[in-house]
Amino acid sequence: MRLYDYPVAPNCRRVRIFLAEKGISVPSQTIDLPRQEQLTPAYRSINPRCTVPALQLDDGTLITEVLAIWRYFEEAEPEPPLLGRDAQDKALVTMWERRMELDGFLPGMEAVRNFLRGLRSRALAGPRDYAQIPALVERGKLQLADFFFDLDEHLSRSPYVAGAEFTAADITGFVTLDFVAGRLKLPIPDDHIHLRRWSEDVASRPSFHV
Amino acid sequence: MRLYDYPVAPNCRRVRIFLAEKGISVPSQTIDLPRQEQLTPAYRSINPRCTVPALQLDDGTLITEVLAIWRYFEEAEPEPPLLGRDAQDKALVTMWERRMELDGFLPGMEAVRNFLRGLRSRALAGPRDYAQIPALVERGKLQLADFFFDLDEHLSRSPYVAGAEFTAADITGFVTLDFVAGRLKLPIPDDHIHLRRWSEDVASRPSFHV
């Protein structure tokens, strides 16, 4: 088994934190994104989508996409559960993880990718070039401000994003705050005290320092 | 239990087809999207996110987001499985469903929402107004053309999107073709023979006519 990744990339962080929470160690190989190693023929022959993270199983099967890699390890090593316990709980974790992604992570990534000069023709991850759309930087920042506001309000009633326990929804939420909004220099507003409490709590977990 | 939906909306289609494949019947209430019923105080008090589909359980718990509603029914009624059987298979279904969404469904929905005159200030679903970004219409159409091309190539080697069996990945793929690309008047190109074969096969399932 081998994990192809670039450790500081936000989607790779989501997988590394998940694995650390489960206490799973996987041999990994760094794909140097700043040097566009993901677009080389060598990596294309492994993953034609040219993305990281990507997990290669021992029989050669390649699993891409964060949610799919999470699902693999959650089913193979259920404890501790990070995607929910029973039907209702699994649905609620899926819902909250999804909201972290749709409301925060994806608009934030869009703002970053449409902003960085080095990604002028690489506004979308994947094998093909797409031009940047500057309006998405501004919209992404607006969405992140709404995301902060909504999440602060939600966390006034809930210890973690999906309820009483730490789950994958906290991983996506925190990576959005730290690695995505951080790059855009969007700190948590001072008056978002619940978001600050949760953020400090989550940041103190050993899994967030791998 | 009650499902709030607007039957022809693409995300509601994804849930209805999934339920029909499992043979599950759920009482439903139509939320009239063209009349913006999702933004009324009455519906906001049920779902502050102002989206459909939304599933209310008997204890009052509200589950929004297609993937979360799917997860609930997959766990509560596992047969026939639509999200995979064992760990590897579940990961692969998650991966393929995700690709259908990221490469096809979401860019297609973006093109539609940034195009329709009636949605001028409603470019994003949810409680807040966001202005349209016309460049997303053009980009979405480009992405859909790439999506058709890639999916045709993939289906030359696979009966269904995630392998030998029909899964949720086929639902998202087909809804993208039929309800999203259809609205943009983007038919399947004649030379995409594998995509046509799969599309005709899937369209003939009774679940796609509910």
C-alpha cells in the first residue's frame, strides 16, 4: 500500500489527520506539486487525474478523492469511528462534513486557486488547464466570512461540528480555517468566540501536528 | 418521517432514484422552488439552509444534503447496496460518485445557476443571495464537454460507472447528463458510443421514471 501525497496540501492534510486519529501508518511518496510533478508522464501513468492524495492498494487498485480514501480506512479499521456510529449518526456526520466542504473548503480553495499567480492557467486541479476567474476570489472570501459566522453560531450549541464527538467534519472544518483561510489571510474574527474555542481545542490534538 | 423536495430538481432526483432502487417509499412534501417557498419563514423554521431535499426523521432530526440522505437509507436498509459492498468496493463507489459530482454535476449546476435569468441574485443555493458570475457558464460548459469525453472513455472499459454493478455513481452521472446538461442543451456527442450505450441502459431502469 502506498499513499501519494504532498503533505502540506489541504486535501492531503485531510487524509493525514484522519490516519493519525486512527493510528494508522501508511508508506507514502511525496509528489512535488510546486514543481508540477503531478503532471509528469510518470505520475500520470499512476493517476491519470494528476491529483494527490491517491492511495494505491497492494493489488494495484488506485483510490483517489479524500472521501473515498477515508471510506476505505473507516471500513477496514472502524475504531475509532470518524464517519459516525449508527445510521442516523453516519448521516449527520456526512451532512456536517459536507457543509464544511460546500460552504467553506471548496469556496476557499476556489479563492486560493483563482488568486495565486503560479496557478494562472491551473484554476482547477486535474489533467487540463483552466484559466483563473478573478470574480471567484472575491466570492470565495464572502462565502468564507459567511461560513465563519454560521459555524460560530453552530458551535455555540455543539462541542464538535457533528455533535458530541470529534469526527471527519472537524477535520474538514479545521483545514478550511487553518490552511485555506490562512493562505487568504482571513483570521477568525475576535467576536467569534465559539469558533475560537473549537479551533483551539481541535488544534491541540496530536493528529493535527503530523 | 418526511422528505421535503421538489421532484424535478436535480438533487431531489438523486434521492428519489436512490429510494426507488431500494424500493423504499417515504411520505414527501413538495417545496415550490419556482415560487421560492424554500425562502419562506415556514420552511426556514424547518431547514434554515433553505435547501431541498431534506429528510425529517420521526424524532425531529433533520438530514440535509444528498450524500447524507443516501447514507441514512444505505445503513438503515442495506439491500440492494448502492454505495458498495466491502471496504475496497465502498471506496471505489465513493470515488466514482465523487468524480461524477466534481467533474460533471457541480460544474453543470454552476453553469445552470449562473445562466438562468430567474436566478440573477441566486447563483448559490442557500439562505443568502450571491450574484451570478457569467464566466462560470462558459467554464461549466467546457467542463461538461471534458466530463462527457472522460466518461465515454471510462465506460468503454466498464459496464457501469463504478464497475460491474449499478450504484449511486450511475445516479449522479445520469442526472448530470439528463437534467443538468439537458437544460444547457448539451446532448451526448454522436461519437461517444459508450456513453450512449450506458445512458440508454440506465434510462431504461424503472427507478429513473419515478
